[in-house]
Amino acid sequence: MGIYDREYYRGETGGPSWFSGVAPWCKTLIVINCAVFLLQNAFRGDSPWFEDWLAASPEAIFQHGRIWQLWTATFLHSGILHILGNMWFLWLVGREMESLYGSRDFLAFYLLAGGVSTLGWAVIAALSGPGGMDRHMLGASGAVMAVVTLYTLFYPRREILFFFLPMPMWVLLGIYLVFPLFGDNRRVAYEAHLMGAAFAFCFKLFDLRWSRLVTARIRRPRLRIITPMPVDQPRTRPPGSSRAAGEGLGAKPSSVTVLPEEQLDARLDEVLAKIAREGRGGLTEEDHRVLQEASRRARDKRSDRL
């Protein structure tokens, strides 16, 4: 993840202005889901056109070209318990994933996960035999399952309260993936759950962040060449720049300072992952230099914008 894509380096939320602060897009998605749920119930009854046009159906998607249903279905819910469960999990883990990945990458991940999970369900339903094309699906479960799976891949042993019992995330995820096998799968879009979980696994494994994929296509690494200076000669810096922690006269030059920005981003990701696993006590001297150089470049970038 790029160091300037992270919220605590950019100094900006990246979400809607009316929802500034922590996890703006996570809060926005929850509000949109609740608003659509109210509209859904207002139009339910004698005029079922609202769900007919927005809920996912293999027949509508593949035979009538209603591609929008891949996403609109993820904002519909069948009842109050359905939406409360999905929105609670989205808020519980989504805000941390948005803080980790940044608002733009989190929003792209959520929307893509919703489309992929709905498409996977529709394909399997269409191939399941007679009546499969007439099935309907609604709910954010596929997208939320992707967020929960991504969170679990980062923090598998973190405990949350589930029915007032502390439970590790990997156990909770296993329950949600396995439990529907023992129920009525025609009432639960189990295929969407599996597709959402699979998408999250591939997203983390292959680093499918939108910002990285776009940057890789439009930007090439730019090498910075630094000429060593004599120990007894003062080091000069551009106006407005600040000295990184631990930098001083006679300090040992670090190869980190000549890394291209993309390579520094990759090293920073490794260091942050190590901190999440082992804490700061497990960092090496080279890891500390990576953090110092990333912090220095972030400060220089902010000072250039002033």
C-alpha cells in the first residue's frame, strides 16, 4: 500500500465532506443501506416493481441485460434482522479496513466484492437446474463477507464478542462459512458468501488495490540519486524539509533513501505487517530506517503542498 494512500499520511479523509473523520465511506455505505431499506418497505406491497428492478435474478441479468442488479441487490434486505446483522458487521470490521487501506481503495473493494459475489451467485443459480433462473437474491452479505474475510486475514486471532462470548475471528468466519451448509440454501445466498470470501482472499494475496493497479499503469519508478557528503561538511536540505528521526552528522547512510517510491511502499507494508504481528519490539534497525524514510518523504510531500 502506498504511503501517501494511507489516511494518517495524507491528512485527509477522502470520503464525503459530510462524513469526515474516521471511516467516512463505511458510514456512508451504512446510511445508504438504511435509506434504501426504508424505500424498499415503502414500495413493498401492491407495487413490487422496486425489488423486481433492483433485486438480483439470473434471468434478468443474463437474458434481459439488467447488469445494475449486480450492485443494487447488495443494498436491499429482506427484513430488519437481515440489515441489522450486515450493517453491524460492516461497521465492526469495515472501519478498520478503511483506515488500513484508505477510503478510496476500501470503497472500490466493497463495490467490486458486491458485484463479484452477486455475479458468482447468479452463475451458479443459473446452472443449478430447473427453477434456477427464477431465483432472486438481495442483501449485502456477499460484500460484507468479503470485508470480514479480509479483516480475518489480517487479524485471525483478534477476539470479538459474539452473543456475549469472546470468539477469535477465524472461528467466527468458519462458522459463517460452514453453518449455511446445514440449513436451507435456497433461503440463504450461500454462493454469494463463498464468492465474497474468495474475492477477499485473492484481493489480499495479489494486492488488487485500485490505487496500486492504476499507479502501476500510469507511473514509473523514479530513482533518487544521493551524492555522499563528507562527514565534516554540514548537510544541506531544501527549505521547508525536515530532518528524519535519527538523522545527523556522521550517521550511517542508508540504502532506504535511494529506493524508488513504489519499492519503499512495499517495504513499508512489510514493516507495518510485522508491527501488527509482533509489535515494535520485533523491528530491526533496517525496519526503523524504513519507517523514518517513509515519514520524512510524507512530511516533505505535505510541505511541498503548502
